Amino acid sequence: MTPSNLRLCRSLLFLPASNARAIEKARDLPVDLVVLDLEDAVKAEDKESARRMAAEAAAQGFGDKPSAIRLNAVGSPYFGDDVVAVRRGGADYIVLPKVESRRQVHDAGQLTEKPILAMIETAAGVLEAPAIAKEAVGLIIGTNDLVADLGIPGGAGRGGLMHALQTVVLAARAAGVPAFDGVYNRLDDEEDLAAECREGRSFGYDGKSLIHPSQIETANRIFGPSEEDVAAAERLIAAATGGAERFEGRMIEDMHVTEARAVIARAHR
């Protein structure tokens, strides 16, 4: 998957690069992007082996699914060794956490020779998101770290994140790159996960970050078009003759044809 069609990604599954079983299982999962994590999901004593396993897994590939490797943050004691391990490796993308400047993205891209998905996880990152988006191939909002950085009480919901969530989408759209919503932490509440996916989709996010395979079906279903959506898009394209005109009780124009084609492209993905 090239940077130009990353917007077709509905689901990004983060899994520990130190977990061989999870990596092997991911090869058969219907997820759109596999993210091998070297950062939060890996203990300090496992960092070295995780680097090796991530490089090997990315080189082997995940069938028709693209892969990414999430490094440790710039400035961490692990970043340099991470770069050496992934440079020119088989991963399609690098996920860079806690990005707070465009320069960080540029430098990481130069060091790894890979396109960078930038994670926005701090207040400083949110404020710099428009500049960061101009250097990255996509933005991922890291809601867990952002909640902590903003001092929002645990369990308070996403109300305090509304401005940040919308700012990241605005930055991505202005730069012409995709935006992906943060993770949902609970594993036993499919209904609430679905509600959060619908909320993210309503803000304009292209897909959602996931932490467990059980969340894939929900994200794919909500961030992907339904059969009804596709059928309506096909009818609109067939009916459109150019310019403003009436269609099924509403006015449409060329922009709606473009949107309908995008719906069909997502369905084919």
C-alpha cells in the first residue's frame, strides 16, 4: 500500500514485536495495516530481541497487507538502535511516537529511509500538527498519552479530547494525508467500541488504531462502506450528468460524484 492510498486503511493493529505468536497470527487476520511495536508494548529487557523479530517479520511480509514498525521516541535511549535495526528493512512504513515537530519526522525519514506515520500524543504535538502533517504520510492520534499529557482524569471519556481530535483531522486534510483515531482500551465492550468508531468516523478519521484482533471486525465494518452505501454511490454515479442536478430528493454536483467514487474504492479495498 502506497502513501497515496493509505486512506483506504480502516484498521491498524498494534502488536508487540516481541510476541512471535501474535506476529504469526496477524498474517491471517483481516486487518489493513500491521504495526509491529518496539515501544510501549515491549519491556526494556526485550527491546533487543523485539528489534530482531520485527525486522525478520517485516522481511517475511504479511501477504497483501502492508506493515509498519513503531520505533521508540526520538531522544529515548532505544531510538538509535531501533533506527539501525529497521533501516532499509522490509517494513512499508515507520510509526514515530510522540512527534512534536516537523523536523523530527524529516530526520526520522532520512535515518530510516522509510515514509513516516507520525503519532500526535502531546499538547505540543497537537499544536504543531499542521506542520507535522506536511512532512508525514499520515497522522495517528495517540489518545492514551494525550489524556495523560492534558491531565484529563481517567475514565472521563473523550469529551476533553474533542478539540485535539478535530485538530488532527484538520491538519491531515489540509496536508492531503490520512488520519487515524486512537485506540480503545477495553476488550469486552463491543458496543462502546462501535460507538467510539462511529464518533471517529463522524469526525473524518479514515480508520482506527487497535490493540486486539477482536476489534478488527468492528473497525472494518464502521470505517468501511456498507452494501447500502456502495449501492447508493453506484446509483449516484450512473445518474450524474454533470453540474448541479436533482438526485433522489437532494441536489448533487461533481463533488458528490468524487465522494461516491471514493466510497466504491474503499469497498473494493
